[in-house]
Amino acid sequence: MNTSFSGSGPVVPRNNLDAFSAGELGRLIIDNMWLVICIVLLVTNTAALYAFTTTPIYSADAVVKVDFPQPNALGEASKALEQPVPSTLPTAAEIQIIQSRSVLAPVIKKFRQDISITPHRIPVIGAITRQFATPGTPMSPPIGMSSFAWGGEEASVGSLTVPATLEDKPLTLIVLKGNRYRLADPDGRTLLESAPGMQATANGVTLTMTQLVARPGTKFTLVRFSDVKAIERLLHQLKVSESGKETGVVQIVYENPDPELTQAIANGIAQGYIAAHIAQHRAEALKTREFIVGELPQLRSNLQNAEAELSKYRTASSSMQAGTEASSYLQGSIEFDRQIALLKVQKAALETHFTPNSRDVQAVDTQLGLLQDAKSAFEARFDQLPASERRSADLTRNVKVAEDIYVAMVNKSNELAVTQAGTLGNVHIIDTALLPVDPVKPKRALVIGVGAMGGLMLAVLYVFIRRLWSGLENSKTAERHLNLPVFGQVLFSEEQARRDRALNSNWPPTKSWLSGSAQQNSSRSILGMPARLTYNGAPKRHAEIGVGRFLLATDGQDDIPLETLRGICATLQRQVQDADNNVLVVTGATPGTGKSFVSSNLAVMNAEAGKRVLLIDGDMRRGQLAAVLKQTGAGGLAEVLTGQIKCDQAIRNTDVYGLSFIAAGRCPRNPSQLLSTPRMQQLLDRLGKLYDMIIIDTPPVLAVSDANLIASVAGSTVLVVRPNAQSERELEETAQRLDRAGARLVGMIFNAMPRRRSEKRSYGYAAAYAAEGGSEQHGAL
């Protein structure tokens, strides 16, 4: 019985071919158009609400220029230092200085950025009502919500000092009657009470409210930030960057909800930075000048002593002018001694700022060593010089060196005095901040546009993920995945669903006792088929009889599902003809796929086509076909397999000409055990000779093994699939179980397919053709 369809082998999953194409994504979006539109509108409206209710942020910027630094050298000896000219501007270092505590702390104190006061508002709602309020005129609150601010409130703090334990803690300020307020700590304990305009001190807290306009009962949150936290908050709103690459132009950008405060703080930071820079240069000039002034008396004394020694020697030796060789020695010695002396002075000045191991001090030591070695080598060349000439040259050199050093220090002192009194450095302001007019945040058009695009992406992602997580819903996917044909896609019948809902609302249905006595109707035959056998001799039981169960094939007017079922019926005829027997099993992977709906309608349509059809309810656990065909559920397949009644007694007549029916019967203890006996095979062999087609409705394959046992003795098996009722893995497992049981799985039927917008034209063709067909005259071409 394990004959594969069209000569193909067992079911082989082909997951690699099941690719999700762009076209399928487009159809998925079209099918879920209203869901996509709702998500896009929701996200767009949320973005618009944010754009129009969030507090606008203003931005102001000041621009400063950084030049190359001018070194504060003590004399020409600094040219000998190994200090190359920097190749780039020190912009990065100046940016760090702008963001340093020494620059920002005075600005924070000046503009009271270490204090924050905000009214209590209901999120979103409070932001919306604030947009319609007039500043200085508080809005009336709804009943029971007087503690919240609804717009129009104004409050400002002149000064606030708190103990260290209350820094960065939210304090609650409650407006009282009579234009007074009360300040409470985070635990609700009162710290002080006072009125605006007055300085209040209590419990270590000092507060001065400069303005407070609010209804009595309104609450505000007041926070005194610590220095560290205040600087962090200011840095969060501050952006300092270089405009361009290696331009030396630094832009100071500050953002704040208050446009005037934004301008003032941006200018304050720029001016504070310039002032700190100039103060640093003044301090360095003052310290260097104080050192030089302290050294001038000693340098003057050295000069006077050198001149006295030279005059004394010349008088004693009656020598006024040195020879040529002595002049060469004198000129070289003067240059060496002058540079060495200046380097020693510079080293003494550097040691007042740096440690002896610093780079600058070590560089001077290196230069001193090199100059002294060069001087020694130079003097060695004049060892043969007469003592008198050498002595005269040495004294002349000492006078000249002392004079040069003294004059250089006097000039440098005067230069530093000018620098100390000046207001220039290597940085200066190019542009001051202007009062901002339009907010930079939020950009409403951009926020709404991004919200719409984000909503569209979110909607597409949602429907795509829902498609992945939901059950199988695409017939093409199932066809590729299982390598099985899909005979048709039966659309969801609104009429069937409406009738089922009406029936369920009247549940439970009426029940009646069966008489158990019926006569065989021998006067009727259907195209030569045997006389219908009726139930006779079965014991009386309280059985369910269908009342008003709707059958689409006999009572429906939904043309499109019916036409699809007729097409499926025609296709299955060939499959049954090619099989070993005329038994067709209709099953599903999981409950709720609609296999009973498909099997009953297929049975009716085959009977209406002039065939002798037997419909068997093979679900002995939860059979429903008896209710559909308005038959009793007792005396059916279960009783036949257990030998309680004969086969002829189980066959029922139906209202459809050519259609007979065997109910499921009473639920036995173990239906699978009954189906595994040879009786099921013998029953089908006998009935197959009496009918053109036998259709058996079975339980779900993955629920119980009944379907596998019945399908193993049937010539053909068709699998009913319902979108989102089972996953691809469940469908694959179902096909594998049927194949292992020896069933001949010929294909699939997709049932209850939702009407998709992407296939709307196809539905329109079918509906229009059916409508036009009803108006055509007989014989029209």
C-alpha cells in the first residue's frame, strides 16, 4: 500500500528551497495592510506627541581662536635648548581646559546651575496641558489632582545651601496658602517653612525663593547638586570641538531649555576660559619677574666686582689692549661664559616651577654639560698664551659676561612687567554667543518623519516575525517543503462560520431517544446501488442528533469555496482511480484543520456527481460527522469493529442522493487496538465493492495513531492543512509518520484560507464570473 504519488519516493523535506522572497514579503504586507497602517499611525502619532509636548531645547555657541604659545624665555640662551617648535596647534589641550572644573565651576555658581526646581507633572498629560497654559497663570486641576502642576506655574531659587547628606537628594517643596511654602526632605519631614523673597534657615538648610507662582497644594522637586554632579550636568549640555582640522578655531556650544540662559552660559564659559588663560599667563609672568628682581642685586654686584678687578689689573700691569691671539681667546670665552651664565639663571627659574627630574630641568643640565665641555676644549687651544695676556683676557671676559647678563635680566624684567599688566594671550574670542530664536531640539518634522519610517519598519518586522512564529500559512511553502502537490485552497467561508456561531449559541443541542426499529427501504435504489441499510437492533442510548448543522455543499451560497471544493473533487478522482483501492482518507496534522468539513463536502459533491459514495467517521474519539449529517452517533464503526452489530446495520441513508454514512459509534476504550485488527481491512474490502468511493474522516495524525492505522489500508490519503494551525515541523512530522505507516500520501488541501488583499483580483474574477453566469440565457456562448 506504500505507493508514492506519481512515482515519487517518500517525503523528503527541502528546507533550502523555502526562501522568503521580496515578492512574498510584499504580499505579506498587502495581506496585513490594516495592521501595518495601524502600527504606522500609532508610532507616528507617538512621535508627533513627543515632538509637540517635549520641552524645546535651544542652542548658543561662542567661538575662540587658539594660536601658537609664546614661550616666556629669560634670554637668548633659550635658543640653545632642545625645544622644537610644535607642528600643530595645542587645540586638544585647550579644549580640555575649557571643560575643566576651574573654568566651569565659576559659571555654575554664577548662573545657579547647581540648583534645580521642577514641578510635579503627570507624564504626557501634564506636558500637553502645559502647552495651553499662560505663564504666570496656573491652570485649574482636575478633581483630586491638585498636587500636580498643569501649566502656568513659575518658580525660581535665589540661593540654596544644604548639608552634605542632602546634596543630590530630591527635596519636596509644597505651596501653602497665603503665598507660603514648606520644604520637606525625601522622608517627608519638614525642613523649613517660609515665604518667597525671604531667606529661611532651619535644620542646616538655607533657602531663598525669588519667585513662586502656583496654586496651593502644588508640589515641586528641589535639588541642590554637589559640585561633581553639577559639573557632570553642565558637561552633558556642553559640547566643545574644533571647527575643521588643525584650524585652532574652537566652538563652544551649550544647550538649555531657556534661550536667554543658554546665551549667557555660552558667553560665560568663553569669557571664563579667556580670563583663566590670561590669569595663568599673568601668574607665570609675575612669578618669573619676582625671580629676576630678586637676582638683579646679585648680578649688579657681580658686574661691579668684575669691573673693579679688570681696572685694578690694568693699572698694575700697565696693559690696556690685548694682542691678536688674546683677542680671539677673549671673544670665544665671552660667548661661552655668557651662555653658561644664562643657562644657570634659567635653571634656577625652572626649579621654582618643576622638580630636578623634570624634562625641562634635565634639558638645561644637558646644555650646560655640552657648553662646559666645549669651553674646556676651546681653552685648551690657548694654554701657551702668555700669563699676562691670558689674565687680562679673563678679567675682560668676566666684565663683559656680567654686563650682558645684567642688561638681559633688566630687559626681561621690563618685558614681564608689560605682560603682567596686559590682557592678551595665545587665545581670544572670535564670536560671542547670540540669543537663539528657534529651538534645535526636537526637530518636529524630522521626528515625525523618522517616526513614520520607524513605524513602517516596525510594522513590517512585526508581520514578518509573526509569520515566522505562527504556523504554516503559505501553500507554496508547504508544497516546496514537503515535495507534495496542493490540490486546492478553500477560502474561509463566512457563511459556514456564521452558522456555526449561531449553533454554538444554542448549545447543547436537543437530544432524543432512538426507537431502534427501522425498516429496510427496498423500494429505492440509486443507479443500481444496493438498498440502503438502516440501523436496527442497536440498544437504546441517549445520543446526540444534529439539529440545524450547516453543510456548505448542500445549503451554502458561497460560490468561491464551493468552486474550489469541486475542483479538488475532480482532481482527487484520478488519484483514487490510480490507487490500489477506492478508499480515500482525509486527515490532518493537528486538531482544528477542518478535515471533517472537507471530507463531508467532498462526499456530498461526489454523490451529486452520480457516484455511490460512503462517508465513514473514523474518529471514534471525537467524531462530528453525525451531527453534520443529522444522524445519531451510536451504532457506528466502533460497534462494527467490536462485533456488536453487522456492517449492514451501521450504514445510514442521508438526505443526499447517492451518499451513505457510517457514524463513529460509541467511543471504545482503545480505538487504536480496534483499528489494528484485520477487521478494518476486511470491512473496507467488502464496502469497496459496493461503492464507487469511500471517504474516511480520521483523527489528527499527531494526536493519536488512529489515522496512521486507517491510512495504511487505504488507497489514498490527503492531508488537510489550515493556515497557522500547524507549523512546518509538525507538517513534516505528519508526513513522515504516514510514510512510515505505509500510507500513500497523494497531496494536501489548504482549508479556511483567509482572503488576502494580494489575491483580491483572483477573488474578483471568480465572483464576477459566477454572477454573470447566473444572468446568461440558456444556450448563450
